[in-house]
Amino acid sequence: MVRVLLLTHYDNMYGANKALLKLVLKMHESGRYEPAVVIPAEGSFTDILDKEGISYFVCPITQWQAVYAEAISFELKKNKRKKAISSELEILYEHFKDNAPDIIHSNSSVIGTGAMLARRLGCKHIWHVREFTREHYGMRYFYPENMVKEYYEEADRVIAISDAVSKSVEKNYPKACTKVVYDGIEIDALDYGDDKSGSFSEDRVTEFLYTGYIFPAKHQLDLLKAATVLIESGCSTFHITLAGNGDERYCRTLENYIKKNKLESYVTMTGFTDNVPELIKKSNVGVIASEYEGFGLVTAEYMLGGLPVLGRRSGATPEIILDGVTGFLFDDVKGLAELMRRFIDDPSLGWGMGEKGRERVKECFTAEKNADGVMAVYDEVMK
């Protein structure tokens, strides 16, 4: 049996950890792999691991890159973080040196600890690149570029969650051995019921849903600006739900915009929720406005729930949404508002799109396909 140690740098159930948990459970079910997880804290993730009898080790995993604001603060942060990484690396090495895994799997490109530990233990290293860290988050590495490049290019495989991410990796690290494995969602575990894209409230209000981390590059503000455009054009039969938490300053920006433009009756900010399926059941159209989205599990979740999706023409979103078939792609606020108006004026437009989206997810973006793809990479590496 192949022993795989999977590292994650946070314990909340956002996209990367949702994907990781599904992968770990599928690996465990297969009987071919013995997964173990390094996670910074106990919580809902480790509760499931306990229930399934999967081992884990609690240890902080400090990011080896961070958002760059200005030079002095970044340097201070760099010195502190590098010391933390060195300390954590020693803890992990001491814990696993006498029973080293066959493969170390780093669940994100924002952590380098897995690569460093794999080098010290002499085991295989898989890097799961899920994000455009510089383009999407404005992040920079704490280590010299040649050192970072060396780690990526010596990895046994770099798994990219989309063609867009793969092209970015290949551009920056041309000798890296990359493999595209799309993220997937658990079809059977999510009970969305029948297609909900055609159901409306009694006063026939079209419900738009945007769920996910609240962050400037996610462009929740663009959806609010599109709402203002619609209202100014005389269109008012819609409602927007923004679900999620995140950057506090950006959350205040959204709240201030809602208040300043008198959108209180048109927009609801729910904060974090772990019941996305229920929100999808009550909605008519899903929205994903991110720039440089690595994949977008929520996009697939919308589609599985029978919702047409409005997505920004950026990152991997055009790989998931078939423009004009399972939803529409937009480029700016004006384009988003125009497409929202189409769904408001013609509810039947989304019905067929929702069903085609559901079919596309079941064909291309399932947790089973994702796990099979990752385990196939493990098999290649172990040969």
C-alpha cells in the first residue's frame, strides 16, 4: 500500500480543503493508498477523518508567500515567516523521519513546506497548484526565485486544476512536469432536488447567488455595480445573495456600497455558510465574477444544482461554462448587467441551460474523476 502524506495550510472548509477531503476519502475507500493529513488545527475536517479512521497530525503550515503591499512590511513578514517555516519543517521531519511516506502531496502552491520535507526525507513530491497567486492575490515568495523554480521543477509531478493554471505553471517553470486534473464535486452527497432555475418567489423576483470567499479579486463589487445599472435602467425585479466571509476591509467596502446606493432591499450578505445547496435551491442564476479563477468549485456546484451561470471570461471559468449553452461569459460590469437583464426578462432562458450544466458536471467534474486522476498520477510517480 502506498503511503501518502497530504499537507494543507488551513482548517476551514473552503474550496481547496473541500477538494482535499473528497480526495482523501476516495483514496481511503480505494484500499490502494494509506492517506494521512497534516493540518493546522482540529475542526470539522478532522472530525470526518476521525470518523473514517484516517490519521492526521496537527502542525501549523506557514505560507511561503504573501500578499505584497509595500517593501518594509513585506520584509518584516518575510523574516518572521521564514523562521516559522524552518521550525515547522523540523517538527515534521522529527515526526515522520522514522516512518517516511512514499509520497508527500502539497495541497496548494502557497506552501513550500511539503517540497522541503520531501527533499529531506528523500520521498516523492506532488504539488497541487490550485491558484494564480500573483495574478489573483498579488502574492510574492519569501525565497529567491531561482530556489522556488528549483523546487517546482524537481517535483515529481505538478498537478494543475485547469488548463489555465497549467499554462501559468509551464510559463514560469518550463521544466516542471505538469498534469491537468480537474477538481470535482461529490454528486451523490449533494441533494439539490429538481431543476430550480425556473422557480420564482410569489412576486417573480429573479434570485442571483454569488457564494465564496469575499476578496477584491473575486469582484463581488462588480455584481453590486451591475445591480445599480439595472435599477437605473428601471429594472427592479431581482435579488442578490452574497454568501461567504473573508477580507474584512473589502467586506466593509461592499457594505458601504450597498448603503450608499440604497441596495439594502436588493442585496443580502449572509456571511459564512456551510449550506450552499440550500442557497442554490432558492436561486435562479449563479454568478462567478473572479479574475484568474483557478477552477471554481462553486461554479460546478451551481451547475449541478441546475442553475445557469454568469462567469467572468478569465482564468479557468471559460473551461467550465459553455458560453450560451450552460450560461454566459462576461467581460465587465456593463456586460454582466446586460446578461442579468436577459434572465430577469426571460425566465425560461435559464431552464435548459441549467439542465445542460447539470449534465456537464456529471460528465466532466465529479469527485470520482478527480480522485481517479490524482491516483493515476500517484501510480505514474511510483513506477
